Amino acid sequence: MRTSEPKEGQRCMWGDIQCVEKLANGIWTVSTASHGGIKLDRKHNAKVPTYLKQYGGWYEEDCEWAIPFVLFRNELQHLPKYDYDEAIQCFRSWFPNQYEMWSGEIIPPGVSRTKDEYTFFKDHQNDWIVISAIGQGQSTVAVTATRGGSRHPETPRMETVVPKNVYDNRGRFGMVLGKEYLVPNFSA
């Protein structure tokens, strides 16, 4: 009978497993030379809602770890470093749509970086947003901007100069160019 229990030396999506630690029955943490995360057995992964489920029960260590830590709180809360509030914050911040589906709550602005960034780019999809900048001495910055902040290579770009103090006070997700900095007669 096949098991979903990870073993040292076994290959996983992040490379060869170097370390396995059992957190609870059917829940492990695994490490490789380059990455790691949480592994759920088939029974646990079957309990994860489809919109949160990761293939094979592998939840990477940077953000996805929060999903099993929230969903299987009762099985993991005995861990010395378990912090439900930290897991909820990570879940809410990086997976806002899925969190809202799971919790039934609407995440307000300022709580989820991912949701705030999405909202910023949606609200400014037709505006010129700086995508690169090069300082020009003490007082100005040469910037390149595209509509909506697109980085696609075929997107029309506009180059202009802005005061350094204005650039230094750009928003969290970038600088939207005001009309005073738009190049005259640029219609792309």
C-alpha cells in the first residue's frame, strides 16, 4: 500500500528531502536544500477546500504553510511555536480571495497586501505608472512609465523626469504620474 508520508532522501517538488519532522498524525514539515514546507497526507488534504488545496498535499513554507496551520488548528496548536494569529494573518494577507471565501469576512483595506496591490493596479489600470527609475543627481529622477504599470515587453513606454522628492514619496505599490509629468503629445 502506498503512503503519502514523506521520507528523507525521497524526491519532492522542492528537491531531495533532507529532513522530515512529524507535526501531528498525517502532517509533517519537510526541508530540502533549497526550500520546504508542510506535507499533508491524503486524508488531511481531502479535507482542504478545493479553492485552497495544493496538489499532492504540499504547502510551501513561505505562504501556503498558513493554510494547514489554520485548517488543522486543533491538531497543531500543541506545537511550541504555533501561533494561530500569525497563520491567520499570513493566510489573509497572501490569499485574500480564498480567505474571504473560507471565513465569510470581507478584508478591509490595509489588512492584506495582496488585496491592496490588486486594488491599486485595478484603480490605476489606465494611468501611467512608473516601472523603473534612475537618479539624475541630487534633485531629479528619470523614470519610465507604462499604462497600468504593465511590464510586458511590447507595452508602450514613456520616459520623463520628476523631482527626486516627489519620486521619494511615491505610494506603496508605485508612482502614478500626475499630468504635470506626462510628456506632451504622447498618445500611446
